[in-house]
Amino acid sequence: MPRTKKVKQAGKYGAGYGTNVRRKFVAVESKQRKKQTCPFCKKLGVKRKSAGIWQCPKCKKTFAGNAYHLIK
């Protein structure tokens, strides 16, 4: 899928959704895909498994949190 520097991950949706919707999507998507800090072992590496389910590969803990990103 072609993406450009300007629209980032929202490039796959094209112009049909509007600028504001795609801008909000990029903000949420970039936070969601980023590695987070584990609240148990304090290491960087927690990844999102599904909405609200997070897993730390270092300490092997699976826990619930916010849907898109962990709040410190």
C-alpha cells in the first residue's frame, strides 16, 4: 500500500474520509503501535495484543489497560 510522509498510516484510506478523521487516526495508531513501558518490570517492550490487552515479553505478564495506549 502506498503511503506518503505527510499522511503516514492514513495513506491507505485515501481522500474519502477527510483530513481531520485521518489525522486523528494517525495520532491513535502511532501511540498504539509504539512499545510501552511495563508497569511491573519497568522495561520498554509492552505490546498491544488486542483492545485493552497488553503483554510484556520480558516478564511474560499479560494484563489489562487502556484500549490504545498505557497511561503512566
